[in-house]
Amino acid sequence: MTYLIPALAFSFLSATVSHAVENKAPAPEFTLKASSGKVVRLSDYIGKTVVLEWTNPGCPFVQKHYKSKNMQGLQKEYTG
């Protein structure tokens, strides 16, 4: 099962994962406050494709993929 979360809508300032998640296993339920202030739950997107992105803007690899527009291109490609 796959879920959809608009990646750019969230700030992951303090996220803690208390258990391991197996590859291709459903993500555990969580609730976040979007940058708009709205509270969003993963379960709000059941039946939709989800992209969960954890990013570190100081990481040179992250910078490379964003500066080259690779990540933005993937987002545009898969949004539809």
C-alpha cells in the first residue's frame, strides 16, 4: 500500500522513528503540522501514492539534486 504526502508542505524539524520500517512496508501512522498550520495525518491519504522525503539542506548530495532541478523534475513527473 502506498500513501501520498505533499513533500514540500511539511517541516520535519524534530522527527523520531522509534522502530525500524521494512522496505516496501506501509509507513507507520503519523501526524504533522503543515506549513499552512493545518494538521495532516498520513491516513488522510490512504489509497494515494505517498512520497516521504527527509532532507538535510546542508548536505552536498541534497544540494546537488535540488540545484540540478532533479528533485523538482521528479516531483513534476510523478505529480499527475
